[in-house]
Amino acid sequence: MIYHILLGALVVSVFFVLAIILAPSAEAAQTVPYKINFQGRLTSANGAVVADGSYNIRFRLYSAASGGSPVWTETRETTNRVQVQNGLFNLQLGDVTALSPSMFTNFPLYVEVELPTPVTATCSTVGCASWTEGAMTPRNPIGSAPQAMNADTIDGIDSDALAKLASGNTFTSTNLFKANAVNAFGIQNTNGDNLFAADTTNMKVSVGSATNNVELSLNGIKLSGNARSTKTVTLVPEYAGATFQGDGTNNNGSLSSDFCSSASALNINTDACAVDGLNFNYYKWTTTQATLQDYDIYVKYQLPSDYDTGSMTNLVLDAQSSTYGTGQKVDLSMYNEGGVLCSSIDGSFVDASSPEFTFATVANPLGTNCASTPANAFVIFKIKLSAINNESVRVADIKFTYRGKF
């Protein structure tokens, strides 16, 4: 391209070549220089090259062929003047004023060149140049180098068809992720908490955090933490598999089983269901002896297959006494399969104002000794019934809660 502008007696002809090398996004890591190669030739009106030296030149980029405001300006003066030898100069636009890839997202773009008066190699200060002649016309449109045109696509795919960070992406075809890693694929919230994670090494996926999650693997579905469902086990008299045994001393009395229902319900044995709405099966231990007599009930129970190790809580014994504060007791102890004591409830009756059967609770019945008891293992409940002097005690449900792991 040839530009002519009359500056006094001097005609300046500028020949230039543009090669644009820019990264695709201002936010992406810069892997190439944000520069434009620019070459030109300065000659007098009769075609003679100008003297060798350093010249003031101003460059601008516009989005229109004429008029408008520049989107970028770079002035080469003082220490940044353009070095000319034999009339030729070679520089990179962007050395003085940075270029941004965002300037080149829309085309066309035009480059404009302006020289001051006088056009001389002896002007080395800002004040010695007068930018009054105006820029060369017409502006020249910026084209693309071959590699730049190739960079507009990736293997022929335009950027609009690619997934972009911080954008909503819709995948309309079958997609395959291949990786052997514990965290091959994941979805997190802005705090970095996992919502979804794929572990291709161990062939499992999970939803939720490391402690509270639902896990799907070749072994089935497993729940952890708060994702586990809370379940309740209730053992009702007559307890399945229960056995009865005295300890060899002070075992004189009578053990029976029965059912009661309050008057507003079935009206059966209402003395045992004095509180309206109660219905339950129970064992009753009574004695005519003037000294405290006791008897034991043993219940061997297998923990459910979905029981998550260590999750048993709130062991509750429902019991009742015919009188309070006279020695009647119902004690509950739990042992593991090896006979090690896990926990116990000391069931002394001291409050006549609470006749309901919800009697005592152990929040952590496993204790230290039984914390590792797994699913399908057996635990043993020992119920010790104590009564005296024609009084009686009743025991009903044994209940506890646990977390289901699937």
C-alpha cells in the first residue's frame, strides 16, 4: 500500500506489511506476543529516501475507514522514535502502547499513520514536533496473516462451537471422558465443595462431600454422614428368641407376658396403660417376698444388614413400676457378641409423676467397647427385673436408632 501526504516540500511514502499475532482471549494466559509487525519507507516528493535517523511517527487503529474515534493510539517520539535507514523502518506496534486481543474481536479495523511537521531526524523532544498536518489518507484495512486465519478455528471448529469457561455450555452430542483417576471428573460449588465426583480408578461415583455423600459403585449404593437415612429398631415383648434365667439367688417371683390398652382404645388391662392412648405388649415380674427378688431376660439380636458401623444412638427402655422408691428396678445392659459390656441403664423408679413407659435413654449405647460392631453382628440385651413385697415391674419395648448405609 502507498500513502502520500504533503508535508511542506516533503512527500512521505509509507509501504507497510501487517502481521497480527494475538491470543484469542484477554483473560487467557498469554502465550504469544500482543504485537503487530509494521514496515514502511519514507521518501521525499521526488522519490529520494529521507536521511537516516530517528523520526517521530504516530499510529492509530480505527473501526471505521474514516471518522470516528481511535480504539488505540501509539506515539513514537523522544526515546521511542522510529529508526530509519535508507528510508526503511521496521517496528512492532504495541511496543509503546499495549495492544489487547479484545480490540481484534470485531472487524474491519483500519490503521492510520501520521507524521509531524517538520519531518526530520533531528527532532528529539516532544515540543519540537507539531502534529498539525493531519494523518495520511486513506486508512488501510488490517488483514490477516495465513496463520492468523488458521487460528480462527481449531481443527476447523469455530470458537462459538467450543465450550468456554464461565459460560453456559450445551452439549448436544455423545461425550466421553477417559481418565484413570480418583477425581477423574467433578462438579463443585463456588466454595469448592463437591456436589458430584467420578472415581474411575475405583469405579464409583459420589454425590455430596467427603463425609456426607451417596456413593454408587460395583458394590451397590452406600450412604455416608447426613445422607444416611435414620431408622428405628423396636423389639416388642414377647421378644423373639428371648430366654429367661435367674442368677441363682433371690429369684422367687412370677414372670408373665400380657398386653394393655387404655380405656379410650381397647380397654384391656387399663391399670398398666393408665395414660390415655397407650397400647403395648409387656413382661411383668412380681413377687410376694419381703426381700428384693430379681429375674433376667436375655435377647440376642442381629443388627440389620444396612446398619452403618458406629451409628447406633438413643437406646431406650420402656418400663413401669407399680410403686416408686421402694426398690423396684428394671435395668438394661447391652453386650457385644463377645460378651463385652457396651452400655447399661440403671432403671430405678423414683418419680411417681411419670407413669409412661418411656423410661430411660442412653444417647451413645455403643460406648468405646462396641463402636466397631458391624452390620449383621449380634448384640445381647440383658433386662434385669427387680421387685419386692407384692409389687411388680413391667418392661415393654427396647428401641434404638441407627443410620442406614444403603
